[in-house]
Amino acid sequence: MRKPGIRRADPRRAKIPEGVRFAAAYVLCASRESAERIPGAPKIPEGVCFAAVAAAHSGSQVLAKEHAPCRRNGPGAVTVSDPDVQRFLLSLAARRSPRTVDAYRRDLESLAAFLGRPVGGATVDELERWVASMRAAGRASSTIARRVSAVRAYFHHLILIGLKTENPAASLQLPRRPVRLPRVLSPAEIERLVESANGTTPRALRDRALVELLYGAGLRVSEAVELQRGAVDVENRVVRVVGKGGKERLVPLGRPAAEAVRRYLALGRPHLDRRYRPELFLNVRGGALTRAGAFLVLRKLAGRAGLEPERVHPHLLRHSFATHLLEGGADLRSVQEMLGHADLGTTERYTHVSDRRRREVYFQAHPHARRLGARPEIRQADSRPREEP
């Protein structure tokens, strides 16, 4: 019987002492026991998951939060406390975003739940059955491809550290992903969306600047919300963007976008900056605008503009940016640089030329593509009688 006034300790709420983070060797240790054998290492308190200790030492707040309680996803499968998986996720966190690390963790947990044991012992036959089960469950081709990619990366990591000699996921046959042309807004719809952000309040000025940058510079939503205050040069009309992999690029801005940002910096942002944040876009509480906040802003503006709110999202403006550039005569290489793509094939895939533009080019260029009512031209040489052979 518990005595009055005494509360039972909750292992999920156990705090990691500062002394636990002292040694970088924690990240490389395979278990709690091996970590505690480090000379001078303090004992890890009970109720604190070893994976959370390693994640906390690595500086990854996402991993520390996710791995504080060890969770089981299947009989005998404790993926978050699997030392090999943890080492892989920690090494991945050094070069990938926290969202990517979390997606890889969930994909590996899915395989561990299917196997009922750690992922490292999976065979080719088991992986093929896993892919077949996802197909039978109706998973999208993109989901299957992403999960297999995570498993391949994990086994590649095991090969690099000498725990495996071959990658059993290398020979997996993936379902063919359907090629879908990206949906875009017409220039008239874009104008309606931008004009719906008219106003003089700080939030209205912020929303106008956000929409102008998403469409005028073709930014990803993560790039837009992570822009620093000095990233936009309104005088020279250029924005410095930090894209995937930390790669920087300079994207020119149109006069409407530069003017919208200038008005927001002068008249809107000072009223929102209650915490002296370095980010360009702030919410009403003074914090940095999040991805979810940007989605909500666009849906609200889409409703005002008479568009379908569930159809409008930040990446739709990026698609529209690229498509309208191509329709205006921009070359594919320039569009690739402005979008920040390393591969030109990626740009070709989702910056398609619209059907209207393709038909116009065909009717203008092909000699047999005569429009209705057009009279064919007869060459002078064809009117002369030809000699019989």
C-alpha cells in the first residue's frame, strides 16, 4: 500500500542529468552496461532509456523526445532501444532534418513490427514478404518506396560499420510509381489569392509577404518559414535561400514581392516581434511561423479568394511558379537553379509545360498541324508540271 504523500516515479518523466551527457562514447555504446563501463562515467538512473541518453547527448531534441519512453511495436520488437538502429538514427541526424530522421525511425519500426524482432536480422525473403504485405494493405507506391529506401539506407550503414557484408534490401522490386503532372493555379487564380491578403494589419501584411515569396520565388514552405530577417534584399530584389542539404541559392524577386516584404518589415513585423526572433515570418504570439501555420494562412486566403481551400497549399504555388516561368519562355536550366534542384530530371518531372502551351507550340511549329480554316500555302515549284518518268 502506498503511503500518503509519496508519488510513484513515472519512468517516462525521468529527467536526464547533466552528468550523463559528458562522454561522446555514449553514442557508440551498444547498451546501458557498456556505457556505464566507461571510466569515470556516472551511473545512468533507472527509468531513463539509454537511447534517450544517447539522443540527448547528440543534441537531437527530436530523438530525445521520441525515445524517452521505449515503445514496443510488436512481439519482441523494441526498435527504439535497438542499439544499431539508434546509432544509425544518430548518424543520420547529423546530415538530415529532424523530420527525415523521424520518418526513417517510423519506417524501421514498421519493418520491426512485421518481423517481430530487430531489423538487422531481416533476410531477402522476409523483406519481399514485407513489401507484398504493404501492397496487399493498399499502401501507396510512394509510401512503399520511401520505407524501402529507409531500410536500404539502414543496411548500408551496417555495411559501413562492418556488421553486414551485403544489403538484403538492394534487390527488392518496387512498384512503379505513377507519373502525375503537378496541379497548378492559373495566373488569374494567383492574382485572386494575392489580392485576398489585402489589408493594413500586421497579420495581413505578413500574409501578403508570405504569398508573394512563395509564388514570386518558388520557395518550399520549410525554406519560407526558416528565412531570416536579413535574407531578403528588398533594394536589389533578391532573396538568399538555404535549401535542402544546407545549399544556398540566390533567387530574384519581382517588384510586387519586394514591395510586400518591405511593407511587412516596416509596418507589420515590428508589432509581431515580441521575443526578438531572427526569423522573417512571425506568428501573433511573437514566435516563428511554423509549417502548419503557413498552411492555415494559405487555406484562409484561398477561402476569401473563392478557391478550394483544401486544394491550395504552399507547394502548389511552387508548381505554379515553375510552370508559369516555362510558359513565359524561361529555359529549364534557369528554372532548375531557381528551384534549387541538383538534378535536372527532377525539374523536368514537376515543372511541366501546360497542355495549352504544348498545343500552341505544336500548331505553330508542325507543318501538318493546320488549324481549321487555314489555307495551305502552295509553293511555286509545285505548280509547275512535272515530267513523266
